[in-house]
Amino acid sequence: VSDPTVDQAASHRGKITLGAVVFAGLICLDVLEYIVAQTAQQVLVWMALLAVPQAALIAVFYMHVRQLRGGDR
Amino acid sequence: MAAGVRELGQIETAEYRLRRNRLGLWLFIASESFLFAAIISARFYLLGTQRSEDLSQPLGLLISLVLLTSSLTAYRAETSAAHDDVRGFVRNTAATITLGLVFMGGVALEFREGLEAFPPDTLYGTAFFSLVGLHAFHVLTGLVALAAVLWVGRDGRFGSADYWPVEGVVKYWHFVDVAWVFIFPTLYLVK
């Protein structure tokens, strides 16, 4: 039988790690967006291609949009 | 038996209330998204991909990174509240507020330069001050809401059993971040 306290601590650690990974992805995309803006042509298309994944990462992992489909906490 | 049924009823009611709250917040966020989308569309309609060279792109990137970092601390604050970690909740909420204030400082700097370079009665000034001003107002209300949950929850009022106020405020804060993810390239990077 698993210990609920240990399970909760592991779940907490897992979520914190996931948050850090998503954050790293967001930072990379944001910096990439800046670099592309300095170098590329057709910047508007690139900006859209880089901004949408950032918004999606935040909506899915930080805002838990999937909860709307009935998923619990 | 009757007590058991009542308890079950209360659990169902609490879950229903939580889902209703979430749906209401998401509808609010959707309506706010339309508002931001309308102003971003107006910017492109009026100016195409023109942008002012007076805006500091490095400063824009810096405040973007600050706001993204505040999303991480807000996420950690919510996760801490959900796992009965009061200290983590207080620490991360305070960090989020601090980062939000730093972001507002950066926006104030941009406003000061913007007022000289492209006054609000010019086309670019209208787009810039409408969009950044509206966003800054949302950041400000988010900061007030964060301060309120920090004050109420500082002694452990929010825990795994019920942390909806924290969840709601943090979701709103993330929305403010999502809005900026589109505003930053729209005003600072597009050419």
C-alpha cells in the first residue's frame, strides 16, 4: 500500500519539474523569436509560427485547458 | 445513511461549483481574447507591418522574459497551494508580484520614451498606447488579485481541499502572459 504523503510529495515534485521544462521551452521560443526578427525576411509569418506554440504551451500546461473536458485536478 | 447521502451530495455540489467556476473564467478569458485580438487587428489594418524604430527591442525582450518567469512562479504558487505547501505558495506568489512590478517598471520606461517618439495622437502611438495600456491595466488588476490571495492565504487557508481562488487568479495571470506573447512581436518585432 503506497503512502499518500509520499505520493503527494512525488506528485508535487513531478509538477514542479514539468513547470520548469515548459518554462525552458517558452524562454527558448521567445529568444528565438527575437533572433529571427533580427535576421529573417517575412517576419510576420515567423512571429505567428513562434507565438502560437508559446501560447499553446501556457494554455495546456500552465492553464490546464484540458480540465474543461471534465478532467479533475 | 442519511449523513452519507448528504456528504455525497455536498461532494457533487462542490465539484459542480468548481466546474462552473472554471467554465465562467474560461468564458471571461475568451471574451478578453477577442478584445485584444480586435486591437491587434486594428494595428495591422492601420499600419501594416510598419513599426517604430524608437522602441527598444532588447527592453521588450527583457520584459517578456520577466513576464514568462512570473508565469513559472505563478504556476509554482498554484501547485504549492494544491499540495498544502503554504510556504511555497507564499514565496512563489510574492515572487510573481515582484516580477509583475518589474514588468510594469519596464512598461513605464517604454511609455516615457513612446510619449516623445510617437505621441498618442499619431497612428502608431494610438496602436501602441491602446495595446500596451490595455495590457498594463490587466497586469495591474492581476497584481491586485495576486496580492489579495496572498493576503488571505498567507496563514494556510488554501490547501488541497479547496484552492479555487488561487487557481482562478493564477489562470488570469497566465492569460495576461499569453496576451503579451502576441503583443510583443506585434509591436516590437514585426517589420
